[in-house]
Amino acid sequence: MNRPICPCGNLCANKGNNTYRKVCQTCHRKGRRDKGSICEMCGFIPVDPIQLDVDHKDGNPYNNDKSNLQTICANCHRLKTKLNDDWNKRRNEKVQ
């Protein structure tokens, strides 16, 4: 099976079982293109952009609406995930 081409020109991403998404990994995670240059929670200014994450405000990784995305540092991201109990919410949704 040949990998399809994304509208942006990249190869489409594999989503398991030898099937492919209709878009590449970059377009699938489109929020990364809109990543800001500082942490929106604490104001941290990174030395390198890799120190910032794109976070889903509501904790739903499938809700990629621009209004649901924010740029935060890795520390704030981990703290927000812990305080909101996002990991347990996702785990419980998969089990049910």
C-alpha cells in the first residue's frame, strides 16, 4: 500500500494496522503551527521552542479547535494535567 499525499505535500501519517490518515502528522496536529513564543500561563520565555507545548484547554486531545488550544511551558502542562486529572479521565473513557 502506497502512502497517500497530504494536501500540504507531505506523506500521510500511519495510524496503525497499515492504514493512513488523510493528512500528515503535522497537519493532524495543526495546533503546533499556531504555537506561540511564550507560556500563556506563567509567561516563561523559552531558549528553544521545544520547551513549549500546545495544550488542549478542555483536556480533550481530539478537540483541535483554535479556541481550545494554548501554548504553555512543559512544567505548566504537566501541572495542569495533574491538577485537572486529565490522565485518569482519558483512561476511564477508554475503559467504558
